[in-house]
Amino acid sequence: DIEKNQSYKDLMKLVDKTKQIGVRANAETPADAAVASKFGAEGIGLFRTEHMFYGEGSEEPLFLLRKMIVSKTEKERREALNALFVYVKKDVKDTLAVMNGHPVTIRLLDPPLHEFVPHDTEKLQELSKELGIRMSVLKRRVLALHENNPMLGHRGVRLGISYPEITEMQIRAIFEATVELIRKGKKALPEIMIPVVCGKHELRHQKDIVEQVYKETCEKMKVKKIPYLYGTMIEIPRAALKANSLAMEADFFSFGTNDLTQMSFGFSRDDIGGFLPKYLDLKLLPYDPFQTIDQSGVGELIKIGVERGRVTKPNLKIGICGEHGGDPDSVVFCHKIGMNYVSCSPFRVPIARLAAAHAALEFPRK
Ligand code: PEP
Ligand code: MG
């Protein structure tokens, strides 16, 4: 309960007056957002929507998503999507409500598609019964989703392009949730973020859907405007290099340094128990690049991304939402290169605020 301690409160007041970069938090649930807010987060820099398909309470949404992926008919897929919409809208609405007008960056569905379907025979049999699909047919459909390198495969925006109806459902949920809150006199500011983008055509493809759903929601709900921003993650090296053209289609960038590090070094971010810890112990690198931004490599890509993005749009809003957003040295780096905010896990928010204040004292921005 440190946030109730008066000395802490006084210190953090000073810290917030001093820092020149915003501090947001990553959240997976409305409850996370509430914790983040308590720790002084000025917004949610990454709301990972896929959490609803994992862990407690995920059975029904996961079943619906599976139904949507492997069902036989358009009608069944549509039914699944409509039911899923209710879950997504509630989740988004609760999070926007907790943040009370502070920006919430809602990232569209990201994880590899094959992660959603069961692979063991027993679970497949259950699904085959539930959906009325013959086992042999279901197995063929699941097999067709298999990938050898799922993290380099059918995820992020690629999913939204193969299944535009999934993007459409999420966008409709975001807009309707926003209007409903505003109608109740509350504030809501969603930022729609597209993951795993490597070129402007992908961003444009999804933006067409966003603009279409925006029009339809305004008509349906009889409103003239709905506040929102549209932006992209920069988490593939090519995206950093193509930042000038991506900025044409984006109101903001957020650097996903977890994937950017993985893809720049070619180190797997998921196999942390394997050779990597021992390899890092050899100190061929001065630090763990998944914890602290590798300033001479990944950092160069980030700098290029910031500079090129702002050549196209001088006021482009830029943040970071990888794990590095809560690492003090990385926060200083983000401050120095002109980012607008960092976003980290809720419990790291106070540390990030302190680091941001240190950065402002040591390297004041004009
Ligand atoms: C990232 O890649 O840095 C990121 C924030 O996204 P995720 O960790 O969900 O892939
Ligand atoms: Mg990522």
C-alpha cells in the first residue's frame, strides 16, 4: 500500500512535475487497468485483447473463437462472431471506464492462430461433437493451420487480413463501447493498434475496415463523431525502416520491443529456459537484450523509426509497450530519443516514473 504513504506521495508529485515523458501501463484486464491507475499510469499503452482466450473464464470465448475458425458454414461462423462481440465489448468498455478518459491503446488480436485450436485427440473429439464436424474433417482443418514458426506466421495483422470479419467485430465492439460510455456522461479515449505490421498496405487494409465500421456505428447509434486514434506497433525490423510510409496511415506508433528484439537478434523470446541464459552469461553482450534496450542495435532501429515517422508527421505520437518500457535505462533512452510515453507492467509504473524524472533532470528536453 505504498501509494498511501505520504512521503511517497510527495516524492511522486515532484517526480511527475519533473518528468517530460508519459508513463502508461500494459494491461490485460479491467482489473489490471485499475491497479495501473493506482500506481499512477496515465493511460494504458497496451491492452492485449487475447487474454480473454486464456486462463480462468476463457472457456466460452475460446469455444466461440474455435467455432469461428473451423465451422462449416458462414451462418455458424457469423453466430460465433456475434457472440464473441459481446465479450469483447464488455472487456473494452470496462477498461475504458476504469481509465476514465485517459487513452487506452487496444491492440487487435495477436497470438498465432494455431494456438487457439486444440491438438490432442480427446479435445478434438469434444470439439468435433460440440460443432457437429466429423473428426477427419476437423483434423484436416486443424492440420491446415499448423506452422513450423508460428511466431513468424499467421498472427497480428495477418490474422485480421485473412479474417477481416474478426477485425470488424473488434472495431465495432470498441466504437459501440465508446459511444455507450460517452452517452452515460463518461469519458473514453480508445486508440486502435494494429500488431505485427511490416508495410503500409497492411495498415491501410485494416484502416478501410475501421473507417467503414466507424460510419456504420455513427449511423446506427446516431452520433456525429466517436473519439479514437488509429496506429501501429513497430515490432518488425522492416516496420522501423518503413516508418516514413507507415506514418502516412497512423496517428501513433508503439514500439513492441519484445518482438523487435527477437527479430533483430534472432533470439527466441519464448525459449528462455534453453541455451540463452547461459549464452548471455558469457557476457558477449553487456546486458540481456530482452530486459534492457540494446541501444547500439535495436535502439538504432527504434531511432530510425522515430526519425522517419516524424519526417512524415512531425507530431506523430510515439511510445513503447515492450517489457523494456519499465526498465530504467531503457526509459532514459526513450526520453532521449523523443518518445511521448513508455508503457510497462502496472507494478513497474512507479519505477518508470522515477526513471523518467531522472532522465528529464539529466537530459532536459527543450
Ligand atoms: C512486443 O512484441 O513488444 C509486444 C509488446 O507485444 P507482445 O509482447 O504481446 O508480442
Ligand atoms: Mg509483439
